[in-house]
Amino acid sequence: MSLKRYYGPKGSYLEEHKEYFSPEQLQKDVDFLIKSLKLKKRDKILDVACGNGRHTIELKKRGYNIDGLDFSDYLIEVAKKHAKQENLEINFFTQDIHKLDLKKKYNKIFLFFSDLRMIEPDETLKNITKIMEKNGMFLLDCDNVFRVIGYLRENPKAPYKFDFTKMELVVDKDHSNKGVRYYTFPELKRKFNDNNLFISSVYGNYDMEKLNINSRRVIIIGKKK
């Protein structure tokens, strides 16, 4: 299934993640974003790859100045519908993160619970810094490759395999399937630095615990030099 279809009206994205999309998890996510990015009501905030707008809408409900952006027409329409139901005025943009064309600049940007199979990091970081104010902050949240490897070791019958020559997770026996590229922290750190982002904080989960080999997430916050 193509990514456009997966995130579209006939795709399975929302259904596959419905257990994660709980009110309790949403509150925890947003509490973490506020604390880790030191969000203030006067900040100009952008939720990149906002999906159906869960975090965008919750932050707006809490009084923050935030816009949302996603490449999926369908998910943006879902987000707009939910915002209207809450009587919230939010700018939602339908754009590809690799071809950002926004006139506005932001001082706080986050790419949260991201799927790196959709993202070319160098191009993404380059475009994000273009729309970021000086001393602005960017948060990237992605899966930890060592968690994935641990899962595969514990579940040898899982329909996936990890190609270490490409650092990609692929569906086993499906040679036509493009793998999901995973990055180690040193790789991501280098990409941040190459794009004028100085790393100020690193976490391994939404409890703001230190990143280690057993962490579920890799969360990096960079500040524009």
C-alpha cells in the first residue's frame, strides 16, 4: 500500500493506531511537548506531520498559538473537522515536508511520533531551519532502532527482517517492499549539526528519561544557531 493511500480515507493508519490515540496518552504527549520545548503562550508553534491534528488541537485548547501541517489531504480534513467541533480557529496546511512553502516563521517546531519511512532527514531539516527563527527550537521524536531489533529477537516469527546493510526494516519475503530506514543517534546528531541545529536535549521517552539502548524512543531537541 502506498503512503498516500495508507494515510488516506481507505488507509489503515487511524485504525492501526487507535489504541495509542487515547485521551490519556494525548495528555501525556502534550504535557511532554510543553515541558521539553519550554512552550510559552506567545510562541509561534508548528506541528509538522500533524496527522489528524490531535496534538495541534489539544495545544490550541490550552491556549497556545499553533499551526498544523501534513501531506495527507484526508488527515488535514479530519483535523479541520475536529477543530471546528471544538470551535477552534487553527491554520492547517497541506504540504509535503520536503517542499515546504510557508511565508510564516516559527520559533518552536516539532515532528512528533514520526514515521521515518516518509522522511528524508537532510531535506527535512534543511526546510525546517528555513522557516525557523533564530534561536528557535526543533523537536524530533522517532523510534529507537535498538528497540526494533530487540523486538525482532524476541519475536522470530514476526513478518519482518532487518537489513543491516541498509539499516532498513522490511517485510520478510517481499522484495518489492521499500524498507523503513532507521538511524542511530550519532547519525541524527550529525544531520542536526549539518543543518545548523545545536542539540540541547536528548530523551528516551516521554517521561524525559535519559536515552539508552532500551529506550522506546529517540527524542532530540535542537536549537538553531
